[in-house]
Amino acid sequence: MRRTRGEHMEKLAVIATSPLFEMLAPAELARLAELARLYRYAHGEVVFEEGDLGDSLFVIVRGQVEVVRRGPDHAVKPLTVLGPPEFFGEMGLIDKDHRSATVRALGEVELLQLTAQDLRTFRLAHAEGFTFIVVNIARSLSERLREANARLAPPD
């Protein structure tokens, strides 16, 4: 598939506003836009299933996704809804484990995907930028853990 200049500029604009890529230099943002792939999903379409092997992360361009998880009784429990410029799927890149939840489109959704291989390629040329991405992922995971802790045991 041939990429147009307009598509590249749109990807760059999304990447530049994502908290995942805070503190990156313009050349680093441009390289990530080159590496990223744009995907479109219809309402209800699954981006990935709980239990799939995690090998990529996604940045939301347009629309919203719902994150759900199966309970012990196999009932589907909604966890959260995410929209632009949020990202998801990063846990699989960190722990190289299976997906902990299912993500599906709520309405029409556009996502940018960066695979583990894309990030390895990026790291070779932009070690400092790669470090910032890892710090931003850690910050996001920490924030999500604090929110989960607050829901499980609210302060007195």
C-alpha cells in the first residue's frame, strides 16, 4: 500500500499530540510516523482479544475503543473507554505476555499501530527518544495502577 503525504502528516499530527511521545524531538516524531501503520475498524470489531500474544501498541486517531475483560463466570465486564490521543496495548510490549483484556471499536475507529519491531528499529537510530517512550509508558502504567488501587480500596 502506498502512503500519501496527507496520511503521513495526519499520522505525525496524532503522534505529536499523544502523551506516549511527550519530550520527543521533531525528527523522532517524524520517524515514528513513518513506522506507524493506520488501521480502520468498524463498530464492534475486535482490535485484539484477551489472551492474544501482545506484540504492538495502538494510538487512537479517531473514535473510541472499549476495553473489556472476561470474569470467572465468563461474563464480559467493561473496564474503560478510551479515545484520542490515548494509547493501549503497551503492556504486551513491556512484559511480552498475553493480552490482559479485549479491545473493540465503539463506532468507527482509526488507530495507529507500532509493533515491537518498529520500536526496535526506532531505538537503533533514536536511543534517547526510545528512553522517553519507555518513561512515558511507565508513567501511564503507574497512573493506571493508582486508579485501579483507588477503585479497589478508596481512601477513608
